[in-house]
Amino acid sequence: MANDATNEQDKQAADAQTEAAETDWKAQARKWEKRAKENACAADELQKLKEAQMSELERAQSRASKAEEELKAMKAKAEHDALKASIASELNVPASLIAGSDEASMREWAKSLAEYAKPQVGASVPKNSTFASADGKDDDKLKLARQVFK
């Protein structure tokens, strides 16, 4: 009996410690989230202060460097689109269906797409469901049947 009571008390103590640890983690998470928000606000204020302290030349240089980066990105996209268009016209597939980041991967994708889209060759059916007789014996019967069912 004494052992049962001791085990029960140990379980209750362990449960209480577990609950305390869980609430502690929640409190810690809230605390760090609050600090992160404060730091983000402080970083924004610092950036605004730095921009205010910059000279006109530094601001112009900053804008120029940003514009150059945008221009590089636009040129890269234009080259990518031109390459995609040339591969599309070469392999006769729609450019919008070509995927890939470099020429080799785009070409491989376009080739597999062209292979998939190639028309399938199937059994051919004679025109108007007419079949040639193999030995010519039934020609008269076929003529009579055609005349009757016209």
C-alpha cells in the first residue's frame, strides 16, 4: 500500500513538471516572438535613419545599383524566353509547355513532349466500308447487293 501511494505521488509530481515545462515553452515562444517584432521595428527605423543620412550621391548610386540588378534579371528572362521560343519553333511544340532552366533541359523536355504529341499510327479502314474480294468470284453478288441497298 505504501508503495502504491508513493508511486501515485511520483506520477502526480511528474505530471505537474510536464505541465510546467509545456507552459514554460509557450511563454518562451511568446517572449521571443515579441522580441523579434521589436527587433524588426528597430531594423526598419535604423534603415530609415541610414537613408536619411545618405547624401544625394549615395542615394542615386543605391537606386542605380538596384536598377542594374533589375536590368540583369530582365535580360536573363528575355534570353531564357528567346531560347525557349527558338527550341519551340525548332521542335514544333508550344513554347508555353517547355520547362527547364538551361538549354539542355529545355531541349530534352521539348523532345519528349514532341514525341508524346506525335500522331499515333493505327489500323486503316477502307473508304465507305468497301472491301476488295480476294478471288473475284463474288463480284457479281457484290454488284447486285450494292444495287439493292442504294
